[in-house]
Amino acid sequence: MMAEAGLAALWLAAALALAQLALAGLGLRRPELLGSVRPVAVTQGALVAFAMAMLMGVFWTSDMSVRLVATNSHSAKPLLYKVTGAWGNHEGSMLLWVTILGLAGAAVAWFERRLDERTLVATLGAQGLIALGFYAFLLFSSNPFARLNPAAPEGLGLNPVLQDPGLAFHPPTLYAGYVGLSVAFSFAVGALVTRDVGPSFARAMRPWVLAAWVLLTIGITAGSYWAYYELGWGGYWFWDPVENASLMPWLAATALLHSVTVLATRDGLRAWTVMLAVVAFSMSMLGTFLVRSGILTSVHAFAVDPERGAFILALLGLYIGGALALFAARIGAVRSGAPFDLVSREAGLVANNLLLSVILGIVLIGTLYPLAAAAFGAQLSVGPPFFNKTAGVIALVLVALIGAGPLIRWRRDDGQAVLGRMTWPIAATLFTAAGLFAFNGPMSPLPFLGLSLAVGLAVASIVPLLGRNLRRTPLFTWGMVLAHLGVAVSLAGMASDAAFTDERLVAARVGERTNVGPYAVTLLGIAPRIGENWTALEGRLTAERDGEATPLHPQSRFFSDPATTTSESAILTTADGQLYAVLGQPDGQGQWQLRLWWKPYVTFIWLGGALIALGGALSLLGRLGRERRTRMREVWA
């Protein structure tokens, strides 16, 4: 009965999304109906959350009469992968997407008190329209509760690559970030409908944008590390089209976050903020289309049914086309906002946004161009060399701007004074460059510049704290410092990985030693292993450094349901990097393939991502705390 209860809840939620849209439209003309929209949005969120809980329930109990369970689960799977497998497929992942969308709308209805009531109702109406389209997609094209008659005797199993704790963490955080951008989109549409684009609108939207950006950062960082250790290729980012589909919304959200801050604090960039809200959600919709259209072959892709892709493409055209039409119709009524000089923090943020937009454009073209060419019969591949050479240079210019931005005053500043404040960051950059050249010799330009600028940005990040009373420094200032420092740390990790990685591909006999980086790795033997739902051949390695030996156990695993062989890497993490080992196949002559990497400071990549997310979370807490204190003062005044 859980499947029927979940499906009924999904139909009721869809009906409430339609009611939410209708009541919002009527409420803008009949003020007495304005108060009815909030409870409808909250109830809709509760119903879709119940539907998601029912889907997790049928996976938990291995109900093989549900088609989705039979095709994506197995009774012998560990419990963790039974439950998380609920969204490790097309239909379940879409229900998770819509669940987060419904809960986000409910949260806006429940908590938002800063917006004008008419703008809030228009925002909830836009959120209802988005939800209605995706409910239709689920109910008519991708029903997660469809039954099998007769029930399957056993399930086909979950893709072994997805049988990892990362499945419990990566998709929910990434989808929450995507859906958070739908809230920003709805805010922008609501403000355009009521002609309420101004600082109050931006202050209300900023926490939602910030929360979405933090969740996107966490999701992308977690997904990068999951791919790094799970796929056995030794890389943290492969410029896979679906990876790009998560990066593009993050780039747009980063630009939106800076723009909405300017509008909230300085009443500038009004039109730019609204446009970026539309672009950010467009990128999340595009990512949804790419993953589910069947036009991509990727370890990340779910669906291979072009009809489903056509449905999502139609929704994308409806939502984004409608928003752009509304933008064109109403933007003339939006005032330009407060002016600012060329040398000002606002100008720096505009330059920052333009560079982010250029990088976004490069990634978008590099992702879509091969697909367009394939439609005309030409097979093209756009890989890391293209993205690194085009986006990499612009990203380094952006890093320099990130360092300078917080050191420039709002409205107006003096160029000489700005250079004076940049003395230490510039000196740190030049000193690092000289040291790298002196002690390492000639290097590839991008890693060389990346390491130099990373040190300069790290210094620039902490300069805003100099001369302050640190105990009284606002949380959002600490958040900015940590987020920018995180960019520096991640950049240092990426540049170190590119410049200093040592790789060895060997065919080793038992007892043979291979040197990689500072380690001497010896193959001691191969032994069988049995897991909960897999068997494996496990390499017994020992890695010796400075007289200390550490065991490593890479595996080649075989899953029977479905029949798949995977490589499970063994990773030794130290303060100065990681030793990464993968076991290959035997050659029939007593030798085993071993792939070994020494990756200096590669962990900085994910440490930096964590710092960026932590900085965003501190900024969010600081902004919410300041607003709460302001409201309390108004109450007691």
C-alpha cells in the first residue's frame, strides 16, 4: 500500500501546486485571498515529502512489485544502498528533486516575512508553476510508483558505482542547491510581476541564494572526491558534460550572490541581479535536461529516453522563455539604482561577474557544441585541454580580482590607495613566483601562475581582518574571508596536482618494488575477499617512506547483480599529499598491473571546497543574525 499512498500524495501535491498558482494569480487582484497561499504551499511541501518517504519505504522493504525497485535494487543489497538507491535512478532522483522543490516553497511560505505580501504571493505563485510542471513530468512520464504484475522474483540491482556512501550525501546536497536557485528565480519573477525590484527584495532573496550556493558547493566538492576515489582514474575533475552541468549553475549562482549583495547593501545592479537569477535557474534546468534527455553517455546520466528529455526541454522553454519575456516587458520600469565610480567595490564586483559569465559561456559552449555537431553527423570531443586553456587563463584573472575586491571601498576609491592596500598580496605573489622558479625551474604556465596567485590570494583574504577587533568582527566578514581563503587553498591544490604529480604504470611480480614520489611500493601478494554483495581480488601492498611502512589494499571487485567489475582504489593520505594505488588485471605470466600516483597537496582541493562552504554558512548565519537583531530592536523601540 505504500506505493499507492505515495502516488496519491503526489497527485494531491500536484493539485495543490495548481491551487497555489491560481490563488496567487487571484490574490494579486483580490487582496482577501492573499493569506490563503501560504498554507497551501506548506501543505503541498508536506505531501510531496510524504510521497518521497513512501518511495524510500518500498526500497527499504524490497517491494519487487514496484517496477522502480525491481529494476534498481536487490534484496541482498546492504540497507544503506537500498534506501539511498531510491534516488539512484531517473524516477527517484526526479522525485527527490521535486520533494526539495516543494519543501523549499513551504519554507519560503513559512519563514519569509521580509517581502511585501503581494511580492511574496507572486513568488509563491511562480514556485507553484515550476512545481506543477515537474509534477506533470513525474505523473505522466516518469511515475516512480508504477507496479509490476506479476511482481519480479528478484531485483536487477543498483549500479555498483553508485553503491557508495557518497550516494547518501552528494545528490541531496546538489539537488538542494539546484532547487534553491528555483527560489531565487521565483523571487525575481515575483519582483518583476509586482515591480518591486529594490534593496528590500534583494535582502529577502539573499539568504536563499546564499543557502543554495553553499549546498551547491558542498555537493560539487563531495561529488568531486567521490569520483576521485571511486572511479580509479586518479583525477578529481574530468570535464564530463554532466560535471559541467553542475558547475554552470554554481558559476551563475556565484555571480548572482555578489550581485544581490550589491543590490541589498548599495541599491545597485538591479537589472543585472534579476537577469542572473533567471540565468542561474536556467543552468540548473539545463543540467536536468542533459542528465535525463538520453543525449549523453555518462556515468552520471540517468535516463536514455528522448521523450523525457523533450518534456524537460519544453518545461525549460516555458519557464525560461516566460521569465525572459516578463523581464523584457517590465525591466523598463526598473530604476537603474545608485551610481558608482570605476574604482569602487561595486565596479570590482561587476568585473567579477563579467568574468564568471565568460567562464560560464566557455563551459556552456564546450559542453553543448559536441552535442550540436553530433546532431549534424559530426563526432567531436571537447575535453580538458580546451577547458584548461580557455577558462583557465580567465579564472586566474578572476582570482586576482577576488583578492583585490574586498580591499576596495564602496562607491568611490583612489587607485593609489588601493595599490597600497595590495602591497602585501602583490609581494607574496611575486615572492612565491621567484621561489618556484629558483627551486623548481621552468614550469607549465598555468600551474606556475596558479600557485603564485594562490599565495597572493591567501594573503589578500586575511588583509581585511588587519587592524580589526576580531571578537567584534561580524560573522559575514569572517565568512567572506574564509570563502576567499578557500578559493586560494583549492587553487593551490589544483596547481600542485597539475605541476608535481608523479605517475607510474607497472606490471609487477610479487616482491617487486616500484618507486613513486617519496614512496617505495612493494607488491606482497594477491588475496580473495568476499563482501556483502561482491567478491574481490585484493592487492596486498606496502608503501615505505622514511623507514615507515604502511599497508595498502586496492581491490578489483565483481558484482553479480548487475554483473559489473569495478576498481576500488587504496589511498594513503599524509600532510603533504596522497599516495593513490589501483590494482589492474594479471597478464597471465605472473605479473599484475599496478597504477600508482603520488599527488602532492591534492587534498587542498577539497579542503578549499570545505572552507568555501563554511565561509558561505558563516555569512548566512551572520546575515540572519543581524536581521533578527534589527527586528528585535524594532519590536522593542
